[in-house]
Amino acid sequence: MQARLAGPAAGAFLGLAGVKTAADHLAFREPLAALQLVKAPQNLALDHDLRIALAGGCGEEPGLVVVSGTGAAGYGRDREGHTAQVGGWGWLIDDQGGGVWMAVQGLRAVMEAADGRGAYTRLEPALFAELGVTTHREAMQWAQRPDTARAQLAALAPVVLAAAADDEVARVIVREGARQLARVASALVARLAFAESPVTVVAAGGLLGNETYSDPFREELAKAVPRHRLVANPPPPIVGAAVLAAHLGGTPLSAQAIVSLAADYRLRRG
């Protein structure tokens, strides 16, 4: 979504992946203030991208968001305004249920099968074809190359999801990923005060847009958080940024306006 402003906006909210600490807020705020994006400095705010993902799914109402994309994490806000984040500690030690994690689990299963430590899996030909390799060593070397980016690893996750249709090893990986994401939601519910009402859970991120993953996530979420209302296929995070910006500018968006904004965005994106 692109917008050209004739002048400073009434409000602006930026969701940035690098904003985690108070020092991060200060580091970003100074250069942003110099851009004079808004009419009044107090109408400019920024926070991590999980917050706009939550706002895209439930506006400014309490709830939580579970994101599964390259990584995985969750964020929630209760009716008292208390917030909490769970997960997102990085692909090397965390991010269970995210794309990199799923790809690594798939490659690991292939290597274990090659050693006889695990059952043969159709992930082997599927992943080899995606990588353009023919041997286990070549696959290992690709994964360990210094220039192999996390996004390249995460791009293998759809291969694992596709294989789950007729491969038990892949199915186990997908189910475990869904369970890990449900654990994120459960931990947020435990840390925040949602009283007795059903908790709104926004399922966001590219992987949870895939039915092969979203279906087991629904099942695992029902076990972990029995009283919930799931928002599947939520508006994109940029819509959440617009919701928060409108509030800062003193003109909160109605539910219908949010729906229209999301539809317009998706239409423009094709």
C-alpha cells in the first residue's frame, strides 16, 4: 500500500521488527521525528511489528496474536492494558513452529533417515528437488553455507507442509509445530488477565495461511486455550498500523472501515 501525503498526517504508527527495548524506541524515534510525518510529535508512535499484527486482527480490543512466518512469536494485550510477548528468541534457540524451524526439522529428518536413525521420508526427494541437490552432503553444505539466509531456509517450510499430505514424518513435524504455536498462546493467556471471557486469538503469518498448518493449529489451540475466538486470515499488519495511527490522530476507525481498508489493500496487492 502506498500513500502520498500532501502534508503531515494526523497520526502515524510504525511497527518495526527491530524495536524491542526502550533504547530501541529512542534510537528510532529521533530520526523519525526529523521527518515531520505528523502534525504533533505525540501523535507519532512506534513499537514492534507484533503489535500491529494484533491490531490488524482485533483493532484495539484485548486479545493475542500468534505469528508463524520466518520465525514464530506471540504478543497479547489484556483489558487493563497489560502486554506480554512470548517466543521470538531467534531461530538458533527458539522460534519453534516458524518457517526456519520447520525447514530444519525437515532436513534433520532426512539426515536421520539416511543414517538409519529414522524412517524413510518423502521429504528427501522433495527437499532435494527444491534445493537442486542430489546428495545428503550437498544438502548439508547448502544449509551450512555462510550466505544461506534465514529466508532461504524458511522457503523450504512449504515443501514440508506439502509433503505432510502423504508422509507421516512430515505430518509429525507439522503437528509438533502447531503444538508449539498453541503453547505460545497458552503462555500469553497465563501471563495476562483475560478474565472468563473467550480470548481473541489472531493467527497471523504466511505459514498459518496454509490450511495444512492452520487446521492442526486450530486443534492444538482448542486443547491449550479452550475458551477462545480464532481470527483466521486476519487483515495484514499494515492495516493494524493504520488502526493505531487513526487512534493517535483522534479519528478511530470503525469496524467497517477496517474491513474496507483490508479489502482495498488486498485488491491492490492482487
